Amino acid sequence: MKKNPITLITGAVLVVLFLFMLFSYQVRETQVAVVTTFGRFSRSITEPGFRFRLPWPVEKVYEFDKRLQNFESKYDQTITRDQIAIVAQVYVGWRISDPRIFLERFNGDLQEAQRTLEPVMRNAKSEVLGTHAFSDLVSTNTGALKFDQIEQEMLGRIQRQAEELYGMKIELVGIKRLGLPESITTSVFERMRAERQRLVAMYQTEGEREAKIIRANADGQANEILAEARAEAIRVTGEAELKAQEYYAVFEQKPELAIFLLQLKALEEALKERSHLILDAQTSPLNLLSGAAQPQP
């Protein structure tokens, strides 16, 4: 039976592809790999690309995702340095740094790796929070908070252990949630209220002190102005008295002139506004209207 050339070519291509797949493998940009020979570690592959290998069971390739993995610890209770119970949840960002250790320790299981990391993270959280006061986490003064410092301390405690023992590089640690047990929430709120009241009292004291200073300065300035005004009034009064003495000397020489001027002034005041007066024409100062009581020359 004569075989079809197309069938032969297709079969040959499939054989070549099968052999290519059997003797080669690809590591992607997001992967690292470990190659074992007869079940023992042979080499780690951290760079992407095509590579050749011996077929199984001689060599076997384990591929792992090297992208950043996110892990969150349980929301559990711990004690601060000043013996206040808090409830905290921490998140961790990690990636595979040594694929050989990761394979030997967890057989490449990401879930097993995170279960192993859980108690390590919990111990680091308890140890670090136990060295800090409650006011480092909860305070009315934002400048007193130390979240960044606390997170860096937790990162430092687990980073070396995770990389050496588990082949995992911990790149970031952060506090996701922070709460208080119901049993101490009331007492904490009372402390926060007392802290705010203390600040209010301090600001009121400062305000009263500033107000006293302002009032004292204003009183001093007012006294200076009043003193200057009194001095000016005394000076003007003295000048007026000197002028009056001059006029009195003239009036003493001619008293009838003084009487005439006084009557004239009184008449001006009486007739300043429209009015009706029924009086004797000889009554002073109306006698001026009839030509009487003229000053003697």
C-alpha cells in the first residue's frame, strides 16, 4: 500500500514537535524554575527563555510564579508596651527568591508557604507591638504616630528568617486593620476624651494669658492717651483763664459794657429758635429791643 506523502510529512512534523517538547522547556517572564536530575536538585533557572533538558524521568522541571504574592495574617489580639489590648491585622508582600529552598521546603505549594509564614508573621507582630505604647498607634496628635517605624521593625524581624529558611523574599509589611476589644473601648474613649479636654484647658489658659497681655497693653496705651489729653486740657484751660482775666480787667473798667454784652448774649439765646414770648418790654434782656439799657460810651 502506497503511503500518502502529506501523511508522512505530517507525521514527521508531529514527531519533531513531540521530541522538541520532550527535550526542551520554556521559563516565562513571570516564572522561575528548578531542574532536578533523578529527583535531586540540579540547577535553578531565574532568567526567562527556552532551554534544553533530558526527558523525564531523568530530569524534571518545576516552575513557580515569581510575581509578588499578597498574604494577610489573622485579625487577632496582642498587647502593647503599656498593657493595652489591641486587635490588629497585618499584610505581607512576598515573592520567591530562592526556588531551590522553596521547592525543598514546600514542594512548590504556595498555600503551604503562606500557612508556614502565618505564625512567623504573628510572632513578629506581637513582639514589635509589645515594644510600643498604645499612643504610637492611636493618638490625637498625628505627629506622634509611628506606623512606618512599626512596619519597618516587623519587616526586619521576618525578612532574614523567611529568605534563609523558606526561600521567600519579604518586600513589604503593613498594618491593614487596627481595632480595640469591646471590653476596653470605653476606657480608651475616656482617655481620648481626657486628652482632648487637657488640650482644651491648655489652649484656654494660653488664650487667657494672651488676653491679659493684650488688655494690659491696651490699658497702658489708654492711660498714656488720657494723660496726654488731661495735660492738653490743663494747658487749654490755663490759656482760657489768662484770656478771661484780660476780659475781666476790661469789664472792671466798664461794667455797663459787660452788662450789655451779657444781655445781648441772653437775647440771642432766647431768640435762636422760633418762639412766642409775652413779657414786659422793660424786662431784661428784652429792654434791648426798645433801645433801653444801651451801654454808656
